[in-house]
Amino acid sequence: MEETQYTVSERRQADRIGAWEIALAAVVLAACLLGGLALADWQTPEPIVGVLRFGAEIDFASADQLVSLLEIARQDSHIAALVLEVSSPGGYATSSETIFYSLLNFRNAKPLVVVVDGLAASGGYYMAAAGNRIYAPPSSYVGNVGTRGGRPTDPSLAPNELSSGPYKLEGGSRFEQIHQLDLVRDAFVNNVVAQRSQAEINPLKLSAAELAEARIYLGSEALALGLIDGEGSRSEGIAAAAALADLTDYQILDVPAYLGVPQIGAVPDPAAAQALLTHAPPGTIFMLDSRIPFPEAALPQALRHLRKPRSGAGDLLRDGYAANVPSPTNFADALAPASTQP
């Protein structure tokens, strides 16, 4: 009997010790779990809203650099959204189209918000049209949807070489060159209409024919016409990108600095844009701000006596566009209509 009582007492004591141990183990386990979560949160970086600035004319080099950065950013798991800051008068049509489709590819993977910094004209606006959202200050310049090219020439034969066909040197008749210019313009217009007519916040209110007039609008006008989604700058763009990516906690990083690569191009200026026209291959089609004049075509020596340039025009083109423009604060100011400049 005594042995039975003793056994029961021991069992009760063992049960009490077991419950205490279980409670302690639970507390330790909870502490370890909370500590592990805190450590993981501390060691795991916050998602990134990347900021990428494109402030250059669109040519083969700048387009290649931008496309490469977009692909790296698209594959980087830490970058959750991108804000593309555009300050560009446009450039080559082929390069502008390449950038547009690369931006659409990025947008299919992650949110893309475009912010206009002063100027997004022609090919510069083509870039912007690929974004989920477009923001621009009220005084910025937006639009100029269209194409440009040098005056087409009739087929000719070079005196010091042979060619296998009548269009080998020029690529086609002047009428075919004009037709090609129209085809590229139509693709530009149709892509802008397709993107902006489906905009969630502020759909396009212009017809394709009206858009093809290639007008340049102030940011406030562009908002009323559905060319952009809102007035704002980088701050509004970052907030919109974070919202589209469903982010509440995030860090903001400059993409080139984050990736350890150089910035894209330099701040554009009228002289650089003029050089783009001067050094372009023959027959190049441009998506470039139409306020930038083409360089004066040189006449053969035997015909130069027939030229009667308008007073002052020769000096403007000969001495360079930039030399005749007052030092502006940015590219958009240099190209602004006289009535809008102070």
C-alpha cells in the first residue's frame, strides 16, 4: 500500500515537472521564432523602386545602353518597379522603336511609370507612351508624334563607281522614300493610340488623325487631351510605381548607381541634336523634335551662285544652332516657342 502511494506521488511530481518543461520550451521556441523573423527581416533588403534617367538624344548608343539596363532591371528580383525619367527631344526612328518595345517588355513584368522632365518630344514621347502611367509638370513639352527625314532625291549615278540597279545608291525613288516615312509615322501613331486609349486613369481624347498633326503640347494641355495621366514630377512617379507594385515599405535607388554602371548619355542640348541630324546616315528617318532645323544642304560648286538664302538664315545654319540660342536652363527652354519664353 505504501509502495503504491509513493508511486502515485512520484507520478504526480513527474507530471508537474513535465508541464513546466513544456511551458519553458514553448517560451524558448516562441522567442527563437520571433528572433528569427526579426533577423530575417533585418537581413532581407526592402524591395526597390528604381529610378532611371534618360537625358539624351536617341541614337544607337544611347538606345543600346537603355535597353541593356532595362533587361538587367527586369531580371533583378530586388527591383519591384521602375520610374523612368525622360528628358529627350527624340532621335532615330529605329532606335526609338527599339526602346519602345523594350519598355513594353519590362512593363509586362513589372510596373513602369514615366516622368517627363521638361521635354518628351517625338521619340522621347514614344518612350513615355510605353508606361503604365505618365506624369509631367504643367510647363513641360509633350507630344510631337511624327517622323522627319531629309528631302528625298531622285536616283543618281556616282561618277566614280558602278551600281547594279537604278536605286542602289538612293534605295528607291523619292516617292518610295516619302511612303516609307509615312509607314514609320503610322506605326508610331498607332502604337501611341493603342497605349493611351487603354490608359486606366486618363485615356487619350485625340483621334489618330489629330495625333498625327505632330503638335507639341504643354503638360497641362497634354493632361486635358489624355497624353499623360497626371501633373507631377519624380515624387508622384515614385508613389505611383510603389502603388502599382503594392508596396508599403520600399527603398528608392538610382538604377545605374545600384548596378554600378554609368548614367545614360549627357544632358541634351540643341547643338548635340543638330549634330545628330548632320551625321546621320543618308535616308535616316527621325523621330526628333521638329523645332530642330535640318542642316543646310550643300549645293554643288557650279550651282552655288543660284542660291539666294533668306537674310539671316545662312548665319543661323552655318554658325550652328546653339551659337544663336541664349544660354537656356535646359533643353526644353532652348526649343520653347518665343511666346512662352520670358
